[in-house]
Amino acid sequence: MAQSGSAARRYAEAVHDLARRDDAVDAYRSSLESLAAALGPQTMRALRDPSVPMKQRLQAIDTAAATQPKAIRSLLAVLAQRDRLPLLPGIAAAFGDLVDKRAGIAKTKITTAVELDQDQRRAFVERLERVSGKRLSATFAVDERLIGGAKVQVGDHLLDASVKARLAALRTRLAD
């Protein structure tokens, strides 16, 4: 049985090979991300509507994506013909992950108890990069239940330095 997301990942790998060949990885990434964001549910339904001839749907896609790289336009056509357009957001995400991984950038999720401003976020990431020795691409979230501190997930590794986790550990030690 195929793993979830494996089709999107295969498409992303194929497009990445083309992007490297064309020396346009950043342009392809930008194109995929903007197209994935632009294709909302209503547009997706229209592009998958079997009552509209495939030729018309392909023309609509080609017109809408006229400024995109040729390989991306071709990808959209293939996805439309195979009724796989809903894979586009997954392909864009998998492509971005692949580019980051090959550039040595680790995805990081930082959850804090309070909202951090841009300067605090930048300082937090810089400190983590110094400590981990990795370049990080960070996303931030707020969870007031943490009480204080932060949870940091870098790839598969989770560091929970929240007050909530410390209190839970203290509760466990006191119960023993």
C-alpha cells in the first residue's frame, strides 16, 4: 500500500529534477506555492468538472498559468488530465521540503505560551541555530496552556521546555 503523500512527493521530486536542470529551483518553488494558494475549492471544482470538456479546462489552466515556467504549466496539464489537481498543494509542500532538505535547512515548529514579536522570533531562531548547528526554517504557534517557556520541534526531535512540562515532571517525581 502506498504511503500517504507519496504521489505528491514523486511529482515534487520529478519537478525538482527539472528545476535543477533549468537552474530555476527558487522560481519553481515560488510558482508552485503561488498556484497552490490560488487554486481554492471553487476553482478546483471548476477545473475538475466533467461537464466541461478537457480541452477547455486545459486552455483555462494554460491561460491562468501563462506567466509560470513551462515545466509547471506542463505539470498542471498532466494533473488535470489525470484528475489529480488536488495534489497540487501537497506537491508544493513536498517540493519546498525537498529544497530545504537539500539546502540543509531543518523545519522547526516553535510553540510559546505568548505571542512573540518579530525581533523576539528572530533572536529565538538565531539562538537555536547556534545551539543546533543547523539552519532552521521556523514556524511559530501560541499555546497558552504551556504557561511559560516553549516547545521546539526540529524535524523529529521535540524539546519541551515549557512550564507545563516541568510541572508535570515535578508531579510525577512527587508521586513516586
